[in-house]
Amino acid sequence: MKGCRSLGFVLGLLFLPLAVGAQSPTLTLDQAWKATLDNNKTLQLRQSEYRVAQDGLQEAASRLWPTLSFNSSASYLTDPQKGVTIKAGSLGNAPNANAKFPTPVPGTDIVLVPDPLHTYFKLGTTLSVPLFTWGKLSQAVHLAEVQVNLASLNTEKTTEETRRDVRKAYFGSVMARETLGVLKKMEELMLGLMKDRKLNFEQGTVNKEAVLEMAGRLADITGQRKKVEQGLKTASLGLGLLTGIKVDPATLTDTMRTNVAELDLEALQEKAWVASSARKILERQQELAKGAQQIEEASGPLHPDFGLNIQFEFNGQAVPYSSNWRDTWNPNITISVGTNGTWFDGFKADARVKSAYEKVLQAQAGMELLKQGLTVQVQQSVETVTNALSGVASKQAALALADERNRNAQVAFKNELATREDSQGAQLGELVAEIDDWAAKFQFELSLIDLEFLTGVQFQS
């Protein structure tokens, strides 16, 4: 028994690679979207812009803090000014009763100001503290926060657009793949019909016009097949560029929707307004415009900034750590409170304030236009979905009818009640109806994707 179990285990290991290899890989829409989130360059660019905005916020916030700076210098004087020295005897002589000669005044050199050295060194540190800036610094921090939020919204908007594009590319590839399969069947049938038509011509039952007519129909189908082949390659390449992976159309497994619940237009218009990334972005832009206006108003004439400076300076002449170098070095601390402002700027600040105010008005007008446009877009999208749904029902009914006609034609052909050409013609009719059905489902899927993009609502079939 143990030997049998060991043999079974070995056989299982031998056939395991075959079993694994037999499983064909698939790519669902969710898998394609996950790959897009990992690989899409446009999304990565938006994420980078968001990080840049965060760095800008950090920079703006740093301006509220004190600034500590330093400076240093080392100088060499080629011709320093001379010091002040009273030479011995330069003031004359004084009588000296105890000496034969008078005593010189002064008796020795007196150095009042020593000769300066050729070198000069200075080290300094300055602490600068903004005291009052009319709210400009705090407003700049707020605007930087808005910029971060705006970058986040742009990332969200790009993500929504990319998701829409991935879904369209995915089902575009499915549509091209299925249409190509049907066209190949049609081409094969037409080759059979062409062969029969040529045989009939050789037998004298049809004229050359009938042969040429069939050749034209065959060439038309062959041209469509080649066109769809190229379209499939383009669609797969587009999906691959979006997802960042190589796409095999044969692995796409998700199917298109063919139905949807009744649509509430007013509810969808309201949801579209709430979910609109464009609205959120306009709101942030309007906030930026208002903040910029406030900063311009605070930057005009008679709005001086107040600041505190504390400067510590240490200077000297001797090279540090040389003999008696400390005797030539002196510390100094300077504390100052100052202002910096403008009396008159030729009305430049007024012009900037007016320009900023106009931008606020433009943002408000843009918000009104966006709401009106979004209302119309949702109405048009609902109309497109409704019409596409009717097209799906119509093409499905036509396909069912074509299928029934084909069945009847095959039965009639077997019973010798119809010709081979009638039988193949019925098959062609069903294949044409199948292509129309795929086209209708594809248009319906695209219309749903567009409506979902506008409203943020996911519709189930």
C-alpha cells in the first residue's frame, strides 16, 4: 500500500506541470484595473504632482517660523591705518636737577592706539522673527493647503478618466475579437458560395455577372475582416498602454451588459453634481482666487510688515588660536525691530487686487456654467443609454429571428426543399445579425460607462 501511495505521489508530480499548463490565463476587468493602478504613467505623474504640492505646503508653513542664519568673513588689509603713538621726547625736555642733561618728555614711547593687523575676521548669527504681516503668511499657508487638496482632486479626476478609458478599451477589444470571429465564419461561408457560383457558371446555370457579384461580396467581407483584425490589434495595444501589461484578447473574460434598471433622471443629475470632480476642482480654484485677492490687499501701500532681528557678532584681527588672539576679538549683540513697506507704488497693488477679484468672479461664473452643462450632459447620456438599450432589444430580436430562419433553412436543405445557396445564405444572415447584436451591446456598454463616469453610479445589468 505504501508503494502504491508513493507511485501515485510521483505520478501526481509528473502530471502537475501538464495540469497547470493546461489552465489558460484570463484577464478580468478588475485585474486590468489593478494593473493600471500599479503601472499607469499618467496616474504616477498625478501622484508626483500631489507630492510636490505637499512639499509646497511644508515650505509655506516654514515661513511662519523664525529664521536663523549665519555669516562669516576673513579679510586681509594691504595698507591698514597706522595707530597713534607718542614718541619719547616728542613733547620736549624737562629740567632735571640731579642730572647733567634734561629729561625727555615722555621718557618712553606711549602707544595710545596700537597699529592694526593686516587681518580681520567676523562671525555672525542672525535670528529673524516675523511679528506682523497683515495675515499674508497665514493666508499663504492656507492657499498651500488648498493646492494640496487641488492636487488630490486632480489625481482623483485623472483616476476616474483612466478607469473609464480602461473599461472602454477592454470592451472594445472584446467587441473586435468577437466580431473578427464572426467575420472569419462569414468569409469561410462566402468562399464556399463563391466556389459553388463558379461551378454553376461552368455548368452554364448562371452568367458571369452572378460570379462577379459574389466575388464583390467576398472581397467586401475579406476587407472587413482585415480591417477588424487591425482594429483588434489597436484596441489591445491601447489597453496594454493603459494597464502597463501585454494584453492577449483571447484572455478577456468579462461580458457586456444588456439591460439596466429604469433611470431616474433628476436623481442622476443630482448625483452627478455631488460626484463631479470638475465641481470640486472649481471650488478649490475659487478658494485660491479669494485667498490671492486677500494677499494682494494685504500687500498694498501702507501695509508694512513688522519683524524682529537679533544679531550676534564676534569679530577680531588676530588669527584664531594665535598668540594673544582673544585680546583682539570682541562680541556684540544687536536687537532691532523694523518695518518694511511701501508708501506709493503707482496704483500697481490696486490693479493686482482688481485682477484677483475678477478671477473670483470668473470662478463663480464657471461654477454656474458647469452645473448647467452637467445637467444637459446627464440628460443626453440618459437619452443615449435609453436609445442604446432599445437597439440591444431590437438586435436581439433580429438575431433570434435570423437564428430561427437559419434553422428552418437547414431543415429545408436536408429535406431537399432548399438549395445549398439558400442554406448558406441563411447562415450568413444569422452571422450578420450576430455582428449587429455585438455592435448594439457594445454601444450600450459604452453609453453606460459614460453615464457612470458622469454620475459616479455603478449600474448592474
